[in-house]
Amino acid sequence: RDPRRGALLTATGSRRASGSSCNMKLNIANPATGQQKKLEITDESKLRVFYDKRIAAEIPGEALGDEYKGYIFKVMGGNDKQGFGMRQGVLTAQRVFLLMSPKTQGMRGHGRRKGERRRKACRGCIISQDIAVLNLMIVKQGDAALPGLTDEEKPRLRGPKRASKIRKLFALAKDDDVRKYVNTYRREFESATGKKKSKAPKIQRLITADRLRRKKIEKNEHAAKIAKSKAEAAEYQKLLSMRLKEARERRSESLAKRRASSLAKKEAK
């Protein structure tokens, strides 16, 4: 028996044993405070509560420890040990290969042709032991405070850009001017030339008087084009009926002449 072969098998078995150990990283985010914390859990008894759960499932936090009592976490996604992300709607715990279109989850699609699809690998939405990183979000806070998640509030660096989301953030009515509240997220910085500049989010889908005026002009132009096309179609039909009538009259006249000539020939005979 070769001793080197036995040593090689022992090393391979130890590597497999170390690779099959239950290690999972949890990225816990608290949107109320803007904080995020990473936990690394090696105890399988704490991870069993996550197994066979899907994305968007709500999980109680008592399984992670007494300090998480009363907390409820929502599964937002995750990655397996090779870095493939979980995809919502793929009801399996395995890795699958799907036909994906550009600009979808799991395929960027830069430089692709229009309508081109590629078969890409992704992980299903069911949590298993192959998941290495799991993203969680706090839905309900418990009684105890968690350092790094609930102890302080971090301001948002960049605010929303869409007008409806700005109204939702500041609890505004439709009549309120959204442009006044964008200055909350205005940031001042120094350019490469040394000048002091400020920048605020550019509001998207903002309804202003100019936009309403432009929309009204476009609507009137569209209605004028439709009316013009209808008038031209009616005039064409009128001209076509007149030409058809003239053609019928010419045909009847030619037939009458033929009949008259045939009658004259018969009388001459």
C-alpha cells in the first residue's frame, strides 16, 4: 500500500469536510435607520430556520439568539458559494440555466444585439445549505436595541428623484411644490478646478405648466393630423367616385355607339 495515496485521500477528505461545514453570512439591513450589519453564523441549529424558505419570506429572529427576540426579518436575496445570485420565481434550491434577455437580473447584456438571449446560470429562490450569503431586512423591530443596526440613524446621501416618491417621503399633497424639498439632499463639493459647487437630485416626471402646455400642443397637433387625414380621405373618395362615374358614362356611351353602328349595318344590308 502506498502511504502517499493514503495521505492524499486523508487531505481530500479533510478538504471536503471543511467545505461542507455550515457557514453562512447574513447581511442585515435596517431601512429605518439606514444601517447595515454582517453576521457570520457557523451553528447549524441557528440556520435551520432559514432552510426551505423562499425569497420574500418573513422569519422570526428568535432563532439567531435572545438579543433578536421580537425581530422579524424578510429574505431579500442571496448568493451561493460560487457567487451566483438567487432569483425570485425560480422554485428550486438548485442552480439552473435559464434563457435571459439583456437588462434582466443575472444578465447585463452590454453590447448584445436586439432580441438576443443567452443561457445564464442562477440560483433558485429556495434557501439551502449551498447559500453562502443571505440578505435580510428588518421588517419589525424588537424590544432590545442592536448595536450597528438600531443605535444611530444614518442620513441618506442621495434622495429619491421621482416626483411621486418625493411626495411619499415627505408626505406631500399633489398641490405642494416638490422642488422646494429637493434641497434637503443638496450636497456641496469642490470641483477639480477648485470651485465650490452644489448639486441636488434632478426631479423626474415633474408636472409643470410648461409640460402641460407642451402636452396640449402635442395633443392639438395630433388631433389636427387626424382631422387632416380624414378630410384628405373624404376628398379622395369623392374624387374616386366621380372618376368611376365618368368611366361608367364613357363606357355606356361607347356601348351605345357600337349598338347604333351595328343597327345601321343591319339596315343597310
